[in-house]
Amino acid sequence: MKCFTIFSLVLLHHTTCFSQNIIMNKEVSEIIASGKDTIVLSALQLVGKEAGTENFSKIRVTTNGKEVFVSFNNPIKYLPQKTVFYFDATVLLIEKVTSRHPVSNPVAFDHKKEILFFKHTEDTKKNTQFIIESIHKSSEVGIINIEDFEDDMIIREHESYYAVSVISQFQESSYKIEKVSGRIYDIEHAHPEPSPLENDNTDIFIEIH
């Protein structure tokens, strides 16, 4: 299985560099001609029978003319206490390679059971909404537009607060939100070094709608 971290960084960089000027090989052309819905269903079969479109808030199909990439994502990831889930998956359709990485609460949680893909409950929906509203009321961490959110937010529930980490291309942030008041505290920011892969890969991608 290929390294998920390396692939995801490369793909994230190129999502802003889409172009229609690429040459597709025959196999890619045939797959693209089948349409996005068919491509997504084929990719889900590789991800596993436990995953469906309802498990993901964003699904994207892209190609560089040589491979078809299907990305299943939940940019906002909510973890109740003592849980571990898959939230994202990436499929290389021609090579039939699937990558996914579990996220846990706490980070080093030792989970012995089968890891499943996350699916919202009424409680997790309500708690996530409370967190987003708390963020919007604060002037310290910025506004989040859920519909257009392209970063990665991990919310880990604790007894009296939520621990939030947000990773974007240019900044990593972490803070805590009190469960009752919604007060945000312990705010930290860092600026990660750019990946050298961003300058090494010259592939151009287009998105299939």
C-alpha cells in the first residue's frame, strides 16, 4: 500500500492547479466517460463494503490523464471520547490502491475492535454545531464556512472541553472550547514548512464533475 501522507499532500497542492489541457490515455478516457457517479461507486467497492457515500461530506474525482483519483473526505472530524474511526479514503482506480488512516481520541488510544468509517449521530451533529457556533462567536480563531471548508479539523471530545486542531496548507492551529460556555482558550498557532514535493511534481490535474 502506498504512503497516504505523501499522496494526500501532493493531491492537495494540485487541487488549485486544475487545467483542461491534459492528454488522457485510453483506459482513463473510458473510465471518465462512465461519469462521476459510476466512478465513485467503483471506488467505494475498493474502499470496502462498510463505506457508503453517506459516510463522507466531500467526494472528488480527479485525473492527470494517467490515473483516476477518487478522494472521500470529511474535513471536519468529530471524535467522542475513547473512539477511533476512518474519516477519509483515497483510491487510485486503475492501480486499485486504497489508502486510509485512522484517527483516534485520545491520540494513542489502543483500540482492539474493527475500525469503521465515521457516521454522524444526532449527538455528534449537535456537538459539532455547538463548536462551529462557538468559533463564529469568537474573534480569535476565524470564521469557518462548512460548505467551502478545505482544511482538516479534528475535534476530540473530553470531559469538560473539546480539543480542536486545524491543519491548513499554511498554518496549524490548536485550541480548546469549554463545553458549557463555548469559551475558547489555550490557542496556539504554527506555520509548517512547505513540502519539497510541491515543487517536484509537475502533473496537471482536472476535476471530473
